Amino acid sequence: MREDVLVIGGGIIGLACARELATAGASVTVLEAEPALAQGSTARANGGVRAQFTTTPNIAFSAFSIAAYETLAAAHPEVAFHQTGYLLLAGTEDGAAGLEDAAALQRSHGVATRVLTPAEAGAMATGLRLEGLRAATFHARDGFLDPAGAADALAREAREAGVALRTRAPVRSIDRDGAVWKVTAGDEVHRADVVVNSAGTDAASVASLAGGTSVPVEPVRRNLAMFDDGPAPLTPMLVDLDTGVLARREVAGGWVVAYSDPADPPGRRTTVDPRFLEALAERVPHRFPFLAELPLDVGRCWAGLYPETPDHHAIVGHDPAAPGLLHAVGFGGHGVMHAPAAGRAIAELATTGRCDAFDLAPLRVTRFAEDDLVVEANVF
């Protein structure tokens, strides 16, 4: 089989890339090893979408993706994009200064982030512990969506645009056949001018198979908890920057609560870490004492994998060591929220040789060897 582009990885990043590529006129096949699409990190994501980052690349990807999800949700109700906003809370002097600096940067890129007083923050979410709170920020177009619904909508539009979606197609080899890539996946051999590595936690192995640059993407387990509560109006996504705890109301009732320990080692286990529940018990009362009064539903807690890079930024762009290989990997916990932007960037690179929508220089794969990193501070 011969295509213009082969996309390796059928999670939400790969699906977004495939849809954008096909819309741009390319013939595309997606190769997914699992029996179904979007069953890896996408299926276990919290679904948060925010523009409140501390670096230009992440803010730009978010601003584009929020607008894209607004459009996608209008056409596909299953996306379930609830724009409740993100409310970020800081109780330290450095944290407050960081919020204000980040808000200024976000506003310089057209993101209408507001800096709030503690009283204004408390009015947005009852039950917050306001003692010691110094500053808060809020962006109304942030929110959360259904990752499975968003992936289904992207897959449907990709199919309608002519994309072939192959499941049970694990990639066994990636070689050059003259100027063309030859990829063996399952029992099929595919040829294409361009290969897109969107393999999530398997990104490093795909890059290695293709003879590309070393890709420093490692899987790290991230846990989420469910606290039982009756149905109630949705709240902003609440983020306590002092402790790293974030919480939001679930549509059907209850609270989804997360905490990402920066000391967690790489690994592929997706069972809930008991230490996570202990850490939550210590941290939740600091800003969310109402959660400490609710029962924890251990059976509904879950964990997934973040494909992390050392600077908490994705790798998006050409691989200079392997002409015709493009990377869209290493999004950490931001794959769902940045998928539309990643798709647009990859489509432009594959069809025109350049990206006009974004400055991809900070996301180049060679930045690690060059020791030229731009570190994202708002990681939770």
C-alpha cells in the first residue's frame, strides 16, 4: 500500500494529525497497535483544556486548540466541552507573582486571563479555604471535555476525509526504500513519503526504529481519585498551586481530584498508587477542606500515563536525522488539550515543508542535545 503519510499511533494526537492531513489533501493511514483507537493515555485522561500556561509555545497551542474544540463540540455533542474555566490559586509570594506574570504573558497572546482577589476567587467556588490565599487567576474559555468523545469525533471526521484507520497493526519495522518509507505493521507493508510519530508513551521506540534522533519521552504514572457527592452545578477546574492538587465536579456528580508527584519515577503501571491516596489526604485540606468531608470511592479511582519530556513541552517537528520523519510526541498531560494544534502543525509541515501557524523552534527534537530548554512551570 502506498500513502502520502503514515501516522503511527491512533490516540487523540494521531487522530488530530490524520484529520488535518487529510483535510489538507494528503492520503493518510493511521496505524494503531491496540484493538481500538485511543485506548492508551487518551482513554485515561482527565480531559482538562486550559490556556493558563507559562510559556509561549504552550499558550499558543492552547489558544488554537480551545477554538478548535469549540467548533468540534458544536458539531459533535459527544465532545461535551464544558467551559467552566480554570481557577488557579496561590498562597505564597512567589506563587502569586508567578500567576501575575503568567497572566500577563497569556494576555499578550490574546488569552483573556483575569487576576482575581481572594474574595473574588471564593465567590467562584464555595467551600474554598481562603486563609493565606494571595492571588488567583481565571480564564473563562478553559474547561474540560470527554476525551473519548473528542477522539471519536476526530476519528469520524478523519474517516469522512478519507483516512484509513488500521487497528491491531503494531509496527514491526520502519525502513527506507529509496526515497520512500517502508513500514511493516502487523501483516501489512505500507509505503509513504512521510511518517508521523504520534506513538505516545512508545514514541522513543518508534523514533529508534526509524533511525531518528533520540526522543527523551518516558511514561510516568498519574493518578486520579473520585470523591462521592450528589449532583450539583459544575465548578471551575480548581488548582491549588501550593500543593499541586486539582479538583473539578464531574457531570454525573462527585469530584475528580488529582495530584501529580514530581518525584514519581518513570514506569508503565496503571494501577492506582496507594501513596497517591495518602498524599491526597495530606494535601486536600489545605485549600479544599470540603473534599476531606466526602467519601472516597476507591473503586472509581484510576491512573494513566503521561508521556513526559524533561522540560514538560512536546516534541513537534522534522527529525533532522531521518528526512521524512515528523514527531508529535511528549505532550505529558497536555495531549488532549493540544491535539488540534499538533494536528495543524504536522499537516503544515508534511504538506508545505514549514509551519506558519506556530513557532516550532522551541519544540524541536534537537533542543535536548543542545541544552536549550524552555521549562513549563504550570504542570499539574
